Amino acid sequence: MKLFGTSKVNEKGNLSIGGVDTTELVKEFKTPLYVMDQEFIETTIDKMKKAFKSSRFNTRIAYAGKAFLSTGMIKLVESKGLDLDVVSGGELYTAYKAGFPMNKVHLHGNNKLVNEIEMAVDFGIDTIVVDNEDEIDKIERICREKGKKQAVLVRIDPGIEAHTHHYIKTSGLTSKFGISLFQDNLFDIIKRLNDSEWIEFKGFHTHIGSQIFQSAFFIFALDEIFKYLDKLKKELGIVVHTVNMGGGFGVYYKEGDDPKPIEEVLSEIITYTEAMEIKYQIGFKELCIEPGRSIVGNAGTTLYEVGGIKETVGGKTYVFIDGGMSDNIRTALYQAEYEAGVVNKINDTDVKDVTLAGKLCESGDIIIEKGKLPKSTEVGDIVAVTTTGAYCYTMSSNYNRMMRPAVVFVKDGKAKVAVKRETLDDLIRNDEIFEL
């Protein structure tokens, strides 16, 4: 099992994160438990900020909140000087209640509700990313009614097909996201936005997918975008100042993954964009990105207690844990793969093949289909599954009336609760007993 950030085996032979022994975390906070390495998150952000700079244009990094969001995480993002990317009214409201600067928020979504757009305009957010033509009508009407002008980017699809799972592929000519760069009436859409009394057209946004290991795909997308920016200026006289490349930077999950260090990827993107700016001389001023998984993914570890071990007549060994697809749906959703270890036996090399399975009533309730744990694994052991910082808590559910786990941030030997563990009363707080 590969360890990240401050994770290490301490003098007691136990896995520790942020200077806190995971066995002590379990005693205090119970299992399942999401553990976030705060120092590792902060260090990763610092590396990104250092690499994503240019002397030729402005750069901005927005944290993609959909990866993991809580009021505490938002305050951390604010402390590091990042912008924030939200994709729903719920995420936007969380940012607002956390006191995040609204002029550094960007709202995404392929079907923004009227009340979400109204909230965004009322809060005075920086940018709405227009995903389709219908949204233009909504934004103009709402801004007209409120007497406010709203800055927008247009999400375009450059047709770049990154090599990733089709569920997390967000570009290509049949994607549900954005307006194709090859759509016949895109010129008309851009002209309408540029001429609008209530909309400030700032530029383009794109996001070609997730878990992308090769920087070449981002380069291909930039190439298509700059060709189009040049065409816009020459044929319509419209100058696009801002391009947002989204996120999608891949991280390590399991043996065989070989992502390039994020600072190298960002440096290559900067270098190529500088070359495009020099080549086309079109008045380009700002490049943005929206990393999420690459900031928090490797920083997260989920701890579970082993409740049973089952050897089937078919020769398969199940290790049952006290969580499952309710706290990590990714394996069931798109066959995600993870690594795991027993926290007090991390260095035990005498291992066997196992399937790490949850306690929910689904055959597909699997966290790791083909994993390895020590042969000495037994009931009561604590299993750590790594790289669960992104898209685990945020996609968690109450299926089977499971209670969502707590989230703790660890740093310098201290643990802080970022999200409380749900209680049985939490499960029924919105229920109503109606008259039969």
C-alpha cells in the first residue's frame, strides 16, 4: 500500500497520519472514518500555485468543490488564496455560509435551476459558466429583473477524447456538457453574449474529463481553443481574454498508476499557453484551472473495522467491513480500484488475495474487488483504504439507512472534526408520519 503526505508507520508499528496514530483516531471517532491529511492538502496547493504562474498572463486556480466540500474545507481553500468552483445551489450556499468571498466563486452545471442562478446573481459571484443556449435566456431575464450584470464563460467542448472511464469523460461530440466547438451556430451564441446588455462575456471554459495522466490531452484542447479564439477575432472582432481549462488531473489509486507530478503537468500547460499567446497575439489575458481530486484525493484515507472473514467454496476470500458503497460508491459506479492495508500490519508482506466487501444488501457492495491484505488479518482489525479524499464523502448516501461517517482533518498530531458522524436521529429528522 502506497503512503502519501504525512502518512507513515510510527514507532508502535501503526499507521499514523498527520502525526496521529490511526488506532487512536478509531478509539476517539469510531469507524467508518474519513481522515484528511491537512498538511498534505496545503502542500499540494502550494506546489500548484508555484507551478501555475506566467509572466505573460494572469493565472487563477479554483478548487473544484465537488471533490470534497465542507465549511471547514472552504475556509482552508480561502486561507490558501484559491477561487472556488461550485456546481449546485447547495455547494454555493455552503460557500456563502462559510464566509467565502463570493467574487471568487464560479458556478457550473448543465442544468442550472432558476433559483440557483438567482442565488448566484444575488450573492454577486464572479462567473457563471454557461453550459447551453437555454441558460442564456434565464441569465438575461434574471439579471434584467435584478438590474445586475453577470460575467460568464461559455463551456465549450473541443472534441478531445481523453483516455478515461466513459462515466468521467466530459468531452467528445456526444457529451452532455458544453457547446461543441464545431457547432454551426456557436458564432451566433458568442455574438449574442458579447452584445448583451446584461451579460459580460469573458471567455471559454472546457473540461475534458477526469483521471487524465497525460498532459498531451490538455495541450490538444488548448490548441483547438486558441485556433478558435484567433478565428473569433479575425471574423467577428471579438477578443477572448480568459480561458479556463477545468481540472481532471489524474492521481495514483493503485499499483500500475503512473501520474506525472502535478507541478510538471501545470508547468507544461503554462509553457504551451505562453507559446500560443505569442503565436496568435489576440489579447489573451488569463488562464484558469479547477483541480479537485488532485488536491484532496491522495490526502484522504478511510478507516474501517473488520467484522467478518468468509472463505467461499469457490475459493474467494471476503473481508467484511463496517462501511461499504454508502461511503464509497466509486467501485460500484465505475469500477474504481484502491489499495488497502491493516493499520497495525502495514509492513506485513505475507499477504493473500481478498475482496474487501461492505455490509450493504447488494452483491455489488465492494470496495476492492482484487486486493491484498495480510494473511493474519482478523476480526476487529482496522483496515485503511487510501486515496479516498475525493468523491467518497461527497457521493455518500443513507442507502440501507446507513449513517454517513465523520470526517476529521489531522495535522501536527491533532485531529479536528470537519463533519460530524450522523446519528440515528439524523436519519429520521425529515420523516413525517402521515395520516393513514
